[in-house]
Amino acid sequence: MSASRLHGDAAAIERELPRLVGLAEALGAAAADLAALGEEESSIGRAASGLRGGTAAVAGFARRLEAAHRDVAAALAAYAALADLPGAEAAWAGDLAALRVADAATGLDAEGAAARIGDAVLEPLVSGVISVASFIAWPGLLALLAAEGAKRIAVSDARHPPAVREHGIADYAGLIERNGELDAEGGEARAEIEVVELLDEAGRPRLEDGHPVWRVTIPSTVNDRLVGGGPNTWASDALLKLAPAVESPYERAVEEAMRQASIGADDPVMLVGWSQGGIVAAKLAARGDFAIRAVVVAGAPIDDVPIPPDVDVVAVQHLTDPIPDADRAPAVQRPNWVTTTAANGGFVEAHDVRRYAESMRATIDEGGDPRLDRIRADNAMFFAARERVRIFDAEQVG
């Protein structure tokens, strides 16, 4: 990674600053519009009145985050000098071994310096996320989020005839790549939830202890509106993390797709998701309504989710991606829960599904952690040359 590229990242951050201030102005306008509805619906009016009063808090947050972003830009500039060290470009692409070679060649603690700079970059952003979360938890806006949680979602596979995939997904990186394809295919109005039944060489359902084997892939956030739109919205993100005891419409939609696909209570299932899809996967595994045997996530804050110890979990996080740190919990490591980190991409583009697929291949498919040998062997049942595929559209109704 060149110094000019790092300075480019810093400049990109600076260009985003006006949007932070615009956030406060937009929320203020939305609050005024909602207040006008107060005479027609008193509960909305009360929430809107409080939201309008809290707009000043958002404006203050925007100003604080603007200053924090300037600190981030300074940290990136400091890291530019490190980027000129031998092997640093490869390390930025995810090869930490190359950075350790550079340490040995130069006598410098390049890896440690990179970690310290990474902390300087991420800490202001994570603090910003927590500041926003604190405001969202304020009762007025929480009431609006609760209304979002009560919305009805229709789930149907009518637009997608069942099909047999003759060349099934072969590795964990392929799972995340498919996740990105589903994001693009669903668009803003719907989430396309893919339910796969694994088949044997003769095209019959693969059985494990007499039960068919399934894999469910859950799309990420594709709608940038706080309230409204499809089920995988920013409002759904907020519900999932700020009110974990509340079952979001998105969770209900995924469970409904699984029921419509005839997944039995004792059928082994692997859940796959990146970003918000990973949060949903973790929460469904924690709930235990289905026999979830494995969870595969990328770029998702799930370290605070109480997934049962008998569920295998593989998770990939990027060092410069603030999203996995939104739960403010340390990365989980246990015999059957492997969390890997990779330095893939600069600060701006780290939360990218294609980059996460690359890191999944490097750290999970090709990873050397001895725990992965057992996890990959036990979960080989979820990969097959032939797969029966059903895609369910989840769309908001009413």
C-alpha cells in the first residue's frame, strides 16, 4: 500500500464530513414532518416531538465525529511511512506473514505499529457508532423502531422455480461470494433468501442420521432508509443490535423461508451471512428453533451473541472495518468458534463482500489454525457437487 493511496483514503474521509452534518439536518426535517402528524396519531406525535428535541444531540455527535475523522486522517498519514517498509503492501492485502518478514529484515516492529495505528483508526469510529446507538436507544426513536419491528413481511418463492445447481459451492469463500450475488439480485425492495438442499451423486437428498442437510444464505443490509423498505434495512440493523430480545421482521422472514422449504426441526442446517445477514444467522442459532450445526459469517458483529457451544462458528473480520467491532465485545475464540482477522483493504473499502470472500479463502479455506481441520471435516456435509436451490423473496407488506 503506497503512501499516496493512504493519503487518498484520508482525503476520502474528509469528503464524507459534510454528510455527517447533513445527517443532523435531515433528522431535524424528518422530526418536523412527523410532528405534523401528531394530531392524527398521538403515539407518533409523541415520538416525533421527542425526536425533534433530540436532533441537537445528533448535531453535536456529527461535530464530534467530524473531529474524530480528522484524527483518523492524521493516523492514516502516520501509517503512510510504515507503508514504505518491505512487504507492507502484501501485508495490507492480508498477508501478515509478509509483514513479519519485514520486521525481521528491518529490525522494526512493523506489525505492532500497524496494530497501534489500526486502533487509532478504529476507536473514533466505534465510539461514533456507540454515540449513535445511545441516541437511537432514546425512547422516542425506539418507539419508531418498535413500529418497524411489528411490520409484516411476505415470503414467497413464486418468482423463482426450484432448480438444481450442477456445480455446487465448493468452499467457504464461495459462500460469501454467493452472499454478495444475492444482495445484488434482491435490490432494495426485497431480500432474496437462498435455501439449499444438498444432494448426493444420484441427485437424491443427502442424509445425515436419516435427515436431509440444508444450507441457508442470508443477505446483508441493502436499504439505507432508517424506517421502511425491505426487511434488511438499517432499522433492522438497529433492532438486531439495540433490542436483541425483539425478533425482527428479517429474522421472522428467514424462519418462514426455512419452514416453507420444509426444513425439519432435527435437520442439520448451516447458516451463512455477511454483515447484517451474519447477525441474523447468529441470532437464529442462539434461539435454537432449528438444528443449526454451523454458522459462517463475515464482517458481522456477533461476538456478543450467545450461540450454543455445540454450534461450529467461523467468522472473518477486517482490521480496518469498524462494523464487526460495533458490539464492543472481544473476538470469540473457543474450540469450535474460530474468529480470524485480515488486513484486506484500506479504511474506506474494508467492509466489502468481495474482499471478505478473499479473506475467507485465505484465513478459513486455506487457514492453518488446527481447529479448522476439525470444523472443515465436520461441516463437509454442507458442500456438494449437486444442490437443489430455492430462493425466497421477503418483502414488506401493509
